[in-house]
Amino acid sequence: MNIFFAIIRTLFLFTLFCFVAGGMLIVAVQTAGLIGMQPGWVTDIYEQFGPWVFSASSICAILAFVLKFRPHPEHHHHHRNGEHGTHEHES
């Protein structure tokens, strides 16, 4: 099961990078189009990359949801006086 979640995590990181970088590219080109008075840039970049970026963000969200079910290794905490859920530190 660990290999499954390792693959999911890798895909999550890849799609995260794709949608963040793609979003930055779209905003940068649209900003340049506005400043340079090039309306074609504003619409063309969105039409060319928008579907890919939005798809990557949707896939990333689904993968993040799946990763919430990843088993975590048990942490062994030492409790004083048999109390559970409290963490007391000795001075």
C-alpha cells in the first residue's frame, strides 16, 4: 500500500507544480498583454493553457483528497501517570 501512496504523492506534486507554474504563466502573459495593449495575448494564452491548468488543478485536488487516507506510522508517546492525550514536559 505504501507504493500506491508514493505514486499518488508524486503525481500530486507534479500536478501541483503544473497548475501553479501554468497559472503564473497565464497571469504573466495576460499582464504583459494588458500593458502592451495586445488583446490577443490575453485571450490566446487562456485558450491555449487554461484547460490544461484547470485540469491539473482538479486532478491535484483529487489526489490531495486521496492522500488524506494515507496510513501514518504510529507515534509512541510516553504518558505520565497513565494519562492519555496530555503531554507534560519535565523541567
